Amino acid sequence: MRCKTWVNAGTWGLLIVATAVAFGQAFAQMWLRWFPAWNNPNTGIYDRLVEGESYYTHGPLVPLVSGLIALLLIRHTKIEIRPCPRWGWPAVIVSLGLHLLGSLARVHFVSELAFIALVASLVLLLWGAAALRRLWFAIAFLLFMVPLPEVTIASLNFRLKMIAADWGVCIASLLGIAVERDGPAVVLAGGKMLVVANVCNGLRTLISLLAFGALYTYICRLRGLWRAVLFLLAVPMAVVCNAIRIASLIVVAEVWDEKAATGWWHDTSGVLIFVLAFWLMFLMERLIMAAIRLAGRPAAVTPLFANVRRSQNDAPPWPAMARLASGRPAALAVAAIAIAAVGAWWLNQPGRSSASDQTLEAAIPSVLTVEGRSWTGEPRTLTQRELTILEGPAYLYRRYRADGTGEMLDYCFLYSKDNRKGIHPPDLCVEGFGQGIIQKGDLVADGVPGREGVPCSELIVHDGTNRIYILYTYKCGEAYTRSFWRQQMKIFVNGLTHRQGGGGMIRISLQIDSDIPAARQRAVEFLRATIPGLDEHLGQ
């Protein structure tokens, strides 16, 4: 008996270790998304946990809550244990294949989802469909620990920021305060101004409230479709609560001053907004229950799992679960996960650029003639932190100055053949350096030699003192695109087919001295002057 117990424990241990190793890279990236300042060597443990701009600081609590729910379900409910290898093995293979695909594409978000799929697949394989149906919520709740891709976060940031500013201004206007919105900035009478930063856009409230809403709707008194309705109502509730917070900041700035609004009240309202959102969730449940009663269809309130609670006469499922998790299927699952761990490690190795820095220097001359004037470029370097994040791509970074006038413009080109992490959207870099995005837009640069038009995107950024214009486009094999995802897919396909033609990004930035059209025109002229050289040296 003791030997059998050790065998059971050993198989469980191997299963856990193999899974941890196979998904180690994904877990590490997830931890860094939870705590962005974790790798800062100059701070203590507490500062690493609380510093940085994260939308998923609740992440470590999710697996703990999920595990607690699973333990309570196993302990207090009846679970029919009947292994299902017919569907379990295909599910395990698909989950591990998805993880390998995510490792090949170096998309950790896919690997993180594959981990949750693997957990569900192992439950189906070892314990059966009935156990999966009983434990589905505990497994699905793990989704709330998986951070959305940074590109998605950046896109939601800007949109929610504008919505929060608009609604906050509307509420403040209804209160009789003279206020208007200028981009993400809120302008009050007397020259007072508040800037709606990313931390005030409501995304953190939305993500946390969705996690809480899922947990609350699972145990609330509502049943059936009304549960889904209550969960979906968490989205508008989070947006409304954040608009109320913005309006409160405007009121404090109007009554007192900007320092009070952006200081103690900013931090205090950040906590109160969660209290308000949770209270609205409780209130909404009561309103739905009241509406059902008024409609003449009162819902019977029954305890959770009233029909499936395990009595003293029912055998506990633990022994059967432990025995089946240490049999031959479990050993084969350990072997499959171990093979996937080796494959994921190999596929996660950084790619290498097919172009050298010297090639890029030859493609883009240090002296350019733009707008009938000569511009001379001074070499600049990316920081070690930027190179580490981008995994050392080939790049050219110059600051061009107009001869005789001193006007400046920064030109940066990043290039990688098959390493998609070598390219990041400028939105992420801008926000990472604490700058605020005022405006976004798209345009097509005409007049580029050899091309009908080059699709581009533009950003108007405020760094606290000046406005900066940024024009960028992605090189995508032989074409150029404004779509980050199309360019990423091209790099991924190149890695599969070993075809020539990699991915790059042109980023041109300059200070807005007079107006935006003038800055845009100058950036487009630099684009026209440099793309022919890139096409010649990197392939068209």
C-alpha cells in the first residue's frame, strides 16, 4: 500500500514537473505581464510587485481561487469517474500542438491558452466527461489570469481613454462645470487641465470586474440565461464607473486644484471605483430578481449544487482520481508533455536577422536631400533595455539635422527575418516611456518611387512639454503595410517556409513646431527618400 502511494505521488509529481517545464517560458512571460517591474535589479521585492503599469495584478490570485473551487467541488459534490481516452487523447494532442505552434510563432498568449486547454484535456482523459462538466468553471476561470496581447491592450487603452474622457466631461457639464475635452486632456476654466492617462482609462477596472463578475455569477441566485446577462453587464458597469471617477476628478480640480485631483483623490478614487463597481453588481442581481418577480415568473432560490451534493453514503472521488492519475494513460501523458517541452524549448530560441547593420547603413545614406535641402544623420543607439526586449534586431537609428537651420528628425528602422519579437508597435514604446497619445490616424504616402502608395499610420504624442509627430509603416516581405498583425504573420510564415523577405518597421518622429500637416509632409518626404534604398538592399 505504501509503495502504491509513492507511485501515485511520483506520477503526479512527474505530471506537474513536465507541464511546468513545457510551459515554463509562457509562465515566465505571464509573470512579467503581471509584474512589469519584476526584472528591475535596483528595487526590492515589494517595489517589484507594486511598480509598473499592469492590468493583471490579480493574476496570481486566479489559480488559487480556481484550485480552491476545484477542491470544494471534489469534496462536496458527487463526481462520476470514468476515463475517456477516446476524446481525451485527441484533446491532449491538439493542446500540445497548439502550444508548439505558439512557441514557433513566439506568441505566448497562444501557449497560455494551450495550457488551460491541456488541463481540461487531462481531466477528460484521466477522469472523464462527467468530471470535466463538474470542474469546467474552475478550469475556465483560469482564463482571467492570461493577459491579453500587448497590441490589444494598447488599442483598448486609447479607445477607453477617449470614452472615459468624453463621458467624464458630459457628467461634469451636467453638474454645471465649464469643461471641454482636447484629445485625452480635459480643460477647465482658469487654465486648469487634467490629462486622462492609461491608468485612468478603466481597462484595469473592466478586467478585474469581469473576473469578479464571473465568480459572482457562478454562485449568485440567478440561473440559466440571466447569469450570462449579469456577467455581460459587468462591461458597461465598468465603463460607467470609470466615467464617474473622471467626473469626480474634474469636480475636485474645479473646487480645489489640479494637485489635489491628481494626488490624494486620484489614488483614493482608484480604490472607491472598485467598491462602486462591486456594489452595482450586487444591485443589478437584485434588480433582475425583482424584474422576474414583477413579470409573474419568480425564480425559486435553490442552494448551489443542491442536486449533486455528496452525502455520507457516497464514496469520495479522491481514491479513484488518484489511482487513475497514476496509471498507464498518465505515464503516457507525462511522456507526451516531456516531448512537447523539448520542442517548445527549441522553437522558443530567438531568430536571427538576415541583414547586418552595415547593410542598413548602405540602404539609407547618412546624407539625404529632402525638400530641396541637405540633411545629415548622426548615429544613435537603442538602450540595452530596448535591445533586450527586441532581442537584438538589425537596426539603423539616426537623428537627421537640416544644414544651416538645425531642424531635427529621428529616423529608425528595425529589421528581422523571422523573429517577430524584433518588431513592436510604436504605441507600446510611446506609452512605455510615459508619453501620452493624443491622436491616431492612417494615411497613404503617395509619390514613393516604384510604388503606387505606402500605407502608414501616424501618432500625435505629448511628452509633457512638446507635441511629437510619429509616422510609421511595417515592411512585410515585398510590401508595406500599416497592419502589425499582417506583418507578424508574414514573419511567422517565413519561419515555416524559409523564404526570403523579412519584416521591418520604419519609424519617423519629429517635434511639431507649427502645425500637424507640416510635420506630416516632412515625415512623408523622408519616407519617399529612403524606401527605394531599403527595397534595393533588402529586396522588393
